[in-house]
Amino acid sequence: MANTIRAICVFCGSGTGTDPNYSREADRFGRALARRNIHLVYGGSNIGLMGRLSAAARDAGGRVTGVIPEKIAEHVPAQDGVDMEVVPDMHRRKARMYALADGFVSLPGGIGTLDETFEAWTWSQLGYHAKPLALVNIGGYYDALIRFLDSVTEQGFLRAHQRDSLIVDTEPEAVLDRMEAWSPPLEMKWERG
């Protein structure tokens, strides 16, 4: 079963990190979304990888929606060509981004990116949505996390089908292709034990 991907929520850093490839690949991913006419949903910041991603998508003619909490919105100037939704808090921000998206992608980022990634994955595991989730593993950024997840699976705290549901690739176009081809494993429903 193929997915119709009309909108993707992208989680990524409000910083740019130490490797210039992170910024280049954020630009590349933003342009890839615009080329495929996929609506970008993201955290609303105009700095770091978030700013690079949204500017690249917008400048390539893509539709961009930022969802930002009131407390942070006070410090972020309006951005031409970006539809901004201001919500009361972080919980509503995540819920709104998840509702708008047909899938989720994580570029490099810090604890906020990891929090959003794992919450989206948990919601999938519990059956709150059946949407693909992918990591764009730029320059091996997620290698240590992937090894940890494999260990968690080996230790019996993550089922193999749940681990296998996470798409990991280094190429933006390959990530998008795999998301469109993704279907949830039959076992991916709320499970006990």
C-alpha cells in the first residue's frame, strides 16, 4: 500500500551543529519537499536547521507552516511565505504538527528533536496514528542512536517490527521514496507486555 504524502512534519535543530553538511542537507531536504509539492510542517523557528529548511522549501516554491508556542513566538519575527500558527504550549504544538502531517522526518537536532521523534514513534506504536517516521542520517549523525535502538531490541524492550518501522537513510529523496512506499506492519497496533 502506498502512502499519499501531502505534508511532512520535520523535526530538527534550532542550531546548525558543528558540521556544515547539516545545513546543506537541510537546504536540500527543503528543496526536495518543494519539488514534490509536499507541504512542510515544522517548529516555526527562523534560526538553525529549522530556519534553513523552511527558507529552502519556501524559496523553492513550497508551502510551509510553522507551529510555534506563544512563549517562543514572542522572540521569532514573522517570516514571509511561512504560515505561522501560534499555540499555547509545547504539548499543543506537537499535537497540531502531528495532526497536519502525513509522516515525520528527523534531521539532526538536540533534545527537542529527540523528544518529538520519540513521541511520534510512541504514538505510532500505541496506534494513535499509522504514519511513517524517518531519520535522515546525515554524516552518521544518528549512528549511535541506531546502535542503541538495535540494543534495546536485542534486550527485548522494543519489538523487531517496531524497530523495523523506523526508516533510516542518508539521502532526502530516498527517505521520501521510502515514506511513500511504507506501510505499517500488521503487528503495529496497541500491544500489551
